[in-house]
Amino acid sequence: MTDRADVARARTKSEIARAQMMGTFDALRIRMRPINLASDAAESARRTAIRKPVMVAGVIGAAAALFFARPAYGALRRRRSKRVATAAGAKRSER
């Protein structure tokens, strides 16, 4: 049979485990705040830029290419659609 001392020890152990778990939960909650996540990401990007500047330049270059390619692609599409429309109009007028 279990006596009162065993119950008290089990209760104490569970309270200690609960306190440790809550401490871990609080630490995770603080780390997962958006401002802390953004700060960690910025620090990581800074360290990467210092260690691997060529890689960072490549990523920035690719992002810039995508950013500037979109308007250029749109202009080419508009130009092509005008040519196709003009060619289609010319074919209709031949009939």
C-alpha cells in the first residue's frame, strides 16, 4: 500500500515537473514573439552577408531581375498582342 509520504513525494515531483514545463513554455513564448523572430532573422542575414557576400549578391541580383523582368515581360506581351491583332486585321481585310 502507498502511504502518505509516497503521495507527497509524487505530488512534489509533479509540481517540480509542471514548474519546469511552464518555464520552458514561457521561454518559447518569448522567443516566438514576432519582434524577436524578425530580430533573429536580421542578425542571421547580417552574419551570412559577412561570411558569404557573393551568395548574398546573387540572391539580391536574382530578386532584382525578377522585380524588373515583370514590367519588361508585360511590355513585350503588349507589343506582341498588338502585332498579332494587326496581323489578324490584315488577314481579314484580304478576304
